[in-house]
Amino acid sequence: MGKWYGKIKKPILASFCLLFIILLILYSNTSVKSGLEGLNLWLNIVIPSLFPFMTASYLLVKSGLVKIAGNIMEPLMRPVFNVPGSSSFAFIIGIASGYPLGAKITSRLWKDKLISTSEAERVLAFSNNCGPLFIIGSVAAGMLHNQRAGYILLTSHILAGLSVGILLNLLSRKKRNPHTPDINKNMIIRKTSKGESFGTLLKDAVLSSVNTLLLIGGFIILFSVIISILTQTGIISSIAYILSPLASFLGIGNELLISAISGFFEITSGTRMISGLTTIPILHKLPALSLIIGWAGLSVHSQVLGILAGTNLKMGIYIIGKFLHGAISAFYTFLILKFTDITYLKPIPASGHLGDNMSKIQQHTYITLGKYITIILLLLTAIIILSRKFHQNRKLF
């Protein structure tokens, strides 16, 4: 079976690539427009929101401050999720910044041997999450025109992530051997005792962040084009037609189904399409948005696959975790709505054009976010410089 698959894998891949090139030529206008939209999304949203977090998180891992978080969170992370306390850093930053930084930090922790392979695969499944900037800023305020809906979506998303982590702990058969040496402390000490200058660390942090952002931008543009081609060729409509009997049984309309299928491929396209459905009640719209936000889309999963290149980490548990995340998040959203006065979730009329309002929301968010990131970076710089001066003075005596 393996030999047979190996023989046809490359011809199949070549055939799909050739078909994709032909479709790019046939739908060149739509492809270029979609590519530009993806590029605009990357330049105006992804880079400003992720770059500071990526740089700061790299410095935090390399400076050894993760040890503090690991020691504090170990009594919580080990019994609840069966992972080291240092993995709490991946979950917290993953929630604060959004896709795919949780995967980036998990990969970094694994490369620095702060967590084992099995632990990293489970951490990846519940730590690579969507951030509040996208949920509250883009989806709720920008697309739904109601920021209150974003708090429901964000709450459901965080609770679902925690639930996935607990569930994977219960399902995991391999438990940590209590007699196994604690590699976290040893590796942190070894990693931070190299005596690298702060300038070297900062340079490496910026280069690593830029390389990851280029990878993310490439996938965003690629999947923006793919979604437009799938829509233009009627492939998404055909998939919706095949799934329509099941959707009808579940009470899902055709418009919502098509939007959900788009979200299966790319999170931004799916959330934008669902938010724009005026005939769909909020009781159906918000759980559908939670499902897509939790699942994240094949575009995000492709970014994670690229980040994990060069590691031994596999995607199987991650994919299962994201599927569970979407389903559980949708369920939590449905429960919250049952006990919520939905009159507060009606769209608030936007003043001006949607693009203008989105720009104001993003600009305000970036300014606020930039203040906190600047303070964190300054404190981090001071701590690293003082700690290195302290170690140098100890060596003199």
C-alpha cells in the first residue's frame, strides 16, 4: 500500500497544481482581486497584531522567564492537562494574540526541549487559538456591528479550549513517569547560560518573527485565491448540495451551509459570509461563527503545518483537537444564548462605511495593544539586562 501510494502521490500533486494554474488563468481577474484582499489582510491586520507578540514571546522563552511561569503554573497544568507548567505560556499567548502564535510558541518550547513530543502535540491542540483582536474587533464590532456578541464568542472560545485540553488529558494513555527527571528546569538553565548578548537575542527574535509572518502571509494569499476559485467554479455550491439533506435535518439553511463550508477552508471568509446573512437569526448565527472560529480553517492549519516543519510533531491530535474545539465552542455559545437577552445582540447601526469603521476599530485596538506591548518589551529588556549584569558581577567575585 505504501509503495503504491508513493508512486501516485507526485503525479496526483502535479495534476492538481496544473489544474490550479489553468483555473488561475481562466479566473485571472477574480484571482488577482482575491490575492490583493489577502495581501491587505496580512499587511493591515496580521503583521501589526502578531509581530510584537512574536518578538516578545521569543525573548521571553530565550531569557528564561518561562521558568517563572512554569514553576507557578506547574501545580495547575500538570493535574488538569498533564503538561508542564511552561506550556501555560503557549496557551496564554495563543489566546492573547491569536492564530498561529500558539503553534509557534509550542514549536519553540519543543525545540528547546522544555516539553516532550507527546505533550507538545496535546498542547498544540488546545493552545493554538483565535485572539480577541479578531473575535471582538473584526467579527463582532466590524462584521456583526455589536461588540457584546464578541464577548460571548470569546468566552465560548476560551472555555472550549480549556475543555479540549482537559478532554485530551483524559483520553491520553501515556502518563508522565514521576521518576522522570524534570527536564524543564535543566534545559532552561542550560539554554540561558550561553551568555548571548541582548542584541543577538533581539536580532534572532526579529528574524524568526519575520520569517514566520512571511509564511503566514503566503498561506493567507494562497487560500484567499483558492476560496474565490472554489466559489467561481461552483465547487462550494456542489458540496453544499451534497450536504443539504443532512443540513436540512439539522435545521441549517443553504446560505448558512455555504458560508460554513467557506469557513471550513478559510476563517475570515467564512465569518464574513455568516455575519452578512441578514435572514439568519442570531441564535443560529453565533453558534455557526463559534464553530468556524474554533475550527480555524484549512488556511490556519496549513500555517501550522509550515511552522511544524523540521520538528517531529504530528498534526493528527491537533486536527482532532480543533474539530472538538469548534463543536464544543458552538455548544457553549448556544447555551449562553439560552440564558442571554438577545435584544442586546442586535446590530448597532454603523456610522459611515464598513471599511471606515473597521479601520477605526483596528486603529484604536492597535494603539491600545501597542502601549501594552511597549511596556512589556521595556520591562523585559530591563530584566534581561539586570539579570545579565547580576550574573557577570557574580563571576567577578
